Amino acid sequence: MSSGRARAAGRAVVLALSLSLVARAAAQQPAPAPQAPPAAESSAPTAPAPAVPQVAPPLEAKAIDILKASSQKLAAARTMSFTAVASYESPSRPGPPLVYTTRSLVTLQRPDKLRVIQTADGPASEFYYDGKTMMAFAPGENLVAIADAPPTVDAALEAAYHQAAIYFPFTDVLVADPYGDIAKGLELAFYIGQSRVVGGVTTDMVAYASDGVFVQTWIGAEDKLPRMARAVFRKDPLKLRHQVEFSGWQLGGPLPAGAFKSARAASAKRMPFAHPDPAPPSEVPAPPAAEPPKTR
């Protein structure tokens, strides 16, 4: 029997059993007692409910102070390296979401160098930025996309996203002013309490909402370094969760020469540095109209 027929047969058996149980239960129940007629509805108008005062979402000072302290610690580090394990929920046909995971080894040198070596529940990838060019390398396929790059990490991350849909879930800790990026759209921030479980250290838990994203983050109470963050996009009807765990923090240490280049990537087969999904016809810009002939 095919899988489709098996599922149909299974549903038929379940339906038959359900109907049998319902019929048996109905036969065993006494007849319902007669119900009293409903009381006549009052013709008097119903008073409107009192208006609920709108309270502005709070921005708790303690939560803001913790976010700012973490931002200052990250922004002051000329070099940093860490490991980020990100988990993404994705819809499934049965209903409950599936989880996919990536592990990124991140090395940064401010203001213009970044390397991300990523393994994943899918193809591995490598990203190199040296202040002049950025390379996205797929080692399994031996393919590389290379493009000219802006002169700062912040601008390079934005260019990589817009040009080739390259995005890292830990971008917030890489930018020059992490709190400044959050503050632009900050709607809500409050202190939750402390945890002694996440990251193996005591952390302060803070929740905030910015630009339509609700985030809960765990930040080291002593070292002010992020240990974990969980995010939900408010407009996502499925409320899928995204989580990043940070470990292996190293700030201010020396980096090996050539850390932001790869000879293997540079010699790989070239591919366009472009968005992997072509734009639908409605989004493809129309060709410019021909210029009319010039007259004297």
C-alpha cells in the first residue's frame, strides 16, 4: 500500500472509532432536563466600558545601563574573536517548527576586517573582508564570489546583505556602536533578573524590542559580554524563534598575519556576488527608455 493510501486508511479507522465512541457515549447519557426559557432582554442601553488608559512601554534605566555597558565593552575592543552557535526555527509540513543550526568562528579587527568560518546543517561557508574586497566562499563546491567593499565593517555588512543576501545573526555585536543600532528603534526595555545557568557565568537578563523584533538577551554580569540572545519578529505569524549562543570570547589580542584572506578561496571558481534568488518579474526594474534624437 502506498504511503498516501496508508494515511487515508488510518484516518478512516480513526474516524470510525471516534463516531462509535460518540454514539456509545450518547446512548449511555440520560435525556437532558428541559431548559427554562431565557429571560427577556432588557431594553435599557448598556453603558460603554470605561476607556483603558494607554501607558507608554517602559524603558527601564537598569536595562538601558546593561545594554550600554555591553555595547561600550564591545566597541572598545580593537580585535575580538568568539564562537556563535545560531539556531533557527523553520516551518514544517506537520506543523511544529524544525530547527536548523549554524556554528560560526568569528574574527574581527576594527574598523575594516572580518572573517567568519561557518559550518551548518547544510553547506559550509566562509566570508572574508579586508577593507577593500569581500569574498564569500563555498568550500564544498569550490565556488567564490568576490566584490569590492566599503571601508568599514558596518558598511561591508550592509553591502553584503543588500547585494548577496549575506546576513549573520550576530551582526549586533560586530558593528561600531551596538547600542546605537538598537536605540534607533527602541520601543521597550526592561530588566528580568539574573541567571547562573547560561554561559557558565552569572548573567543579567534583559528584554527589549527594537524595529519590530523582540529580543531577550543574557549578558555577563561581570564581563558585560553577550552569552545568549533569543529573538522573535513581531510580524511573523508563526512566531518562529531565533537563538544565538556566544562562547570563547577573546578581546584585544593579537591576530595572525593574513587572517582575513584565503588563498584557497581566491583561487576557487568564480561566481557572481549577487542575491541567490532572482527577483520576480514584478520587481525587475524596467529598462531605461531610449533617449530621443538630439536636434540642433
